[in-house]
Amino acid sequence: MRKVLLSAIALILVGCSSAQPLAVDLSPSAERGLKIAQQSGCASCHGSDFGGGTGPTWQGIIGTTVAFKGGASGVVDREYLIESIKYPDEQKRVGYSVVMPYNNLTDEQISEIVDYIEALSN
Ligand code: HEC
């Protein structure tokens, strides 16, 4: 029931915007990751095409250098993405005032979302 409701909300959110997910070739796991991201409300901050909004863009993000509050910086890779989805309040990026909310995604679901984010950098 909860799943059905979430899907309905995701459909409404997607329906409200003209932007669509980028048409890129997706592996089956990346395809699942896209659906999970859409159903988990990620698009409301990261953009309906995941090109950014309240949160950073997912497009082309792999390999970019990001600056953290406090002066450190890091290069975005798979590990970094997994950690930032698991522990959204651990590293705060310069330029973002909103703190990303915690989620209850499983490791497998997070891995599939990261497969999708990686596909946006190919
Ligand atoms: C309320 C808005 C919001 C929602 C909802 C949200 N995020 Fe975020 N997300 C952010 C912000 C803001 C940041 C940057 C946070 C920071 O580092 O200070 C971020 C950072 C990230 C990053 C790291 C990217 C980077 O460049 O550092 C990933 C990956 C990510 N989010 C994935 C997700 C996923 C997956 C979901 C859905 C389960 C999600 N987000 C939901 C706002 C959001």
C-alpha cells in the first residue's frame, strides 16, 4: 500500500515538470536505480532530470572535485556517492544550505541508484 502511494506521488511529481530523466542507455540495475530514486523523492531536490535544484546535479558528477565546508575537498566516485546517500549529513558541500534528509534505502537500493548516477556520467 505504502509503495503504491509513493509511486503515485512520484508520478504526480514527474507529471508536474516538463523535464524528464535523460535518455541514456541503462543497465537493468541502473534502470531500477532510476525508479527507486523517482519513488523516494530524490528528484524533488536533485531535479526531475537529476540536473540539480536544491541539491547538486547527478549529471556528469563522477570524477568532479567538490568542496566541503571546513576546507576539505574530494573527488566524486562510487564510494563517495554511496557514503553520501547512507550518511547524508556527514559531509556538507559548499554552496548548499539544505541538509539532505536521511532515507531508509537498503544497501542494494543505494547501489542501484549509484549505478544510475554513474550512467549519467558516461
Ligand atoms: C530535501 C532535499 C533533498 C532530498 C529529498 C534528497 N537530497 Fe540528496 N542532496 C541534497 C543536498 C542539499 C545535497 C548536498 C548536501 C551537502 O553535501 O551538504 C545532497 C547530496 C546528495 C548526494 C551527494 C552529491 C554530491 O555532489 O555531494 C547524493 C549522491 C544524493 N544527494 C543522493 C540523493 C538520493 C539518492 C536521494 C533520495 C533518496 C536524495 N539525495 C534526496 C538534497 C536532497
